[in-house]
Amino acid sequence: MSIDVEGIIRKRIFFQDAFFQDEIREDFFIEKKMKHAWAAQMEVLKEIDRICKRNEIRYFADSGTLLGAVRHKGFIPWDDDIDLAMLREDYLRFFSVADKELPDGWRILDLAHGSDQLFGRITNGDRYDSGADHMLRFHGCPYAVGIDIFPIDNVPSAKEEEQVWYAVLKYLQGMIYRLSVDVEAWRAEDMEMDIRKAEELCRVKLFRNKSLKFQLVNLMDGLVQSYRTTESDELELAAFDIAKDVRYKYERSWYEESILTPFENIMIPIPVGYHGVLSALYGSDYMVPKREGGDHEYPFYKKQDMELQRLYREGKENGGNHAEI
């Protein structure tokens, strides 16, 4: 089947050929393979941006992407992904329309689609794809790439209430962690005392004959957004903070508006109070480049390469262009 080469090229982001060369930035070597992955992620971002503009949904660069936009006008040299954040109401609206708006073959990973994470992710597929149309559309990157989207929630305005709220969330997170570490060792009967305490704290009924982890994650999801109508001046990416056992609080005014800022060869919205956000995350000297540690192995495609090598060794390749990751 022939592909519309001119049509695909016309719709995708334009990059100079030099962008896809090996490069040293801030004394860090970036291989051209990563450049193609960066470009592919920017194509995913372009699709998210299209959906947001069409539905009047606001989003902001977050974490390393925000720092990269402000400090490097693009990716942090040693970063390999794009992170976004949305105020909870925008987050809910985005994922309510994404199913209908995303291209065929793309994936949504959130609670409604079977994920056990408290944030969402949009990917351009679920497998390595070296097909001609995919390679053309995503600038020669065959990997499944995606963007994490984190909800920004309200923090309870009363300090005592906030302490209880966070303590309950941490208790539930602890149960989820134990289930994740050793599923066999933590059967429902082994956790009966914890389950009863969680039921008492949250005034809910947890079913022993259903996935305990999925129930707990959904319970946490309800709790993190339970103050959606609060007048609190403080916001938090609670879904992220709880999992990482950190607390980063932001002022509501920091997210009242966005500023379009250069990011490689496109523009990306950042919160008007980006200085406060970055100072909270990285300290007041955030403009001084440091090798900030990531939350995953760099590069992200290392695992996909290892899986492809495993399939090759086992002789399971089917002779086509696809290998599910």
C-alpha cells in the first residue's frame, strides 16, 4: 500500500537536517538516535496541543520539560521525555475527549483504560514500528514514544485537614507498594488488618475477591481530587508527590496564565509563575545546569532495544516490521 509522503511531511513538524546529528550540549553527548526520539515526542506533543486548542483545554510544561524550556530553550541535554501538567478540571476534560480525538493506533494510559497509575499517558502506539509510514511520520524513530500528563490538585486549606488527607493517601500508597513488590506474598488474607483500617479511614468497602491494587488506586484517585471546589491557594501534583514521597506545593496564581516559550523549534506553554515552580522543584539556582537525576533509566528506548534483542535471540521474529513492547 502506497503512503502519502508529501501529505505526511506537510503535516509534521519541520526540522533542519542538522538537528538529527550527534551533538554535545552542556558537555553532554546526545546521540542522533535520541534526536529522532525527541522529534517523535514533539509530534505527540503537537497532537496533544491540537486537542487542547480544539477543546479550550489548558496545559503546561512540567518538571524537566519546564526546566528545559526556561534554561535550555528545549530539552535538557540529558533528558529523554516530555512531561506536562493540567489543572484537574482540564485533565478530566482532556481524557474525556482524547479517545475520540487521537489518531488510530494511539494509546491512552489512565485509570479508565486499565492503568494503575494516578496520572495519564498518551503514546503513539504500543510497539516498535519500522514501517515506512510510521518512520516518516515520526522522523525516523521506530520506538513507541509517549508523554506523561500529571493532574494538578487542590491542597486542603485547613492544615490539620491537610495532614490527615496526606497521611491517609500515604497509608494507601504503602499498601499499593507492598502489593507491587510481592503480589504473591501479599494476598488479601495477609493484608486483612490493613484492608480493614483503609475501609475505616475512607469509609468504603473493599472487595476481597477483586483486584485489591486496582481498588486502592481508584480510592486514591478519588481522594487526591476530593477538594476540587476548595478555595485553597495551594496546589500540588499530589499523584506524583505521593508516589515519590516528596511535597512540592505551588501557589494558585502561578497557574492562572501561561506563557508561550521556545522549545527546540516549537513553542510550549509554561505557567506564568514558572520561577516559583522551578524554585520549588530544583532550588533557587535552577538556572545553573546540573545533572538532575531522572525517574527512569536513560535512554528510555534501552528497554525496547533489549526486548527486540531477546525476541531475535529466541527466534520469535515474524518477519514483519512490528514487535510488540
